[in-house]
Amino acid sequence: MSQSQHGKRRDPDIAASEVALKRAARRVREIARKTGAVVVYIKDGKIVEERPHASNQDQP
């Protein structure tokens, strides 16, 4: 198998874990919005604090 063919194949466990992480991130943001909590994560090597907007607190 060539290098390019191997690079295109995805391990099913890795693909499933990416889906699970994205689902968890959505859930965390939903909970943070409902409770007014801050979501903290690292993006591009920098710490980011994501604060819920007051206008979004009334949305389901």
C-alpha cells in the first residue's frame, strides 16, 4: 500500500471519537449557556474563554 493510500484510510475508532468529542463540545456549550458558565479551551496554542451571550440565554 502506498503512503497516499494509507493516509486516506481512517481508523473507525478515531473517526468515532472525533464525532463524540464534537457532540460533547456542543453539550458543554448548551449547559454553559443555560447556567451562565464560561467554556475554556485551547485554540491555536492560546487559552480561550467563551462566554454565553445574554441574547442567547432565552433560546432553547
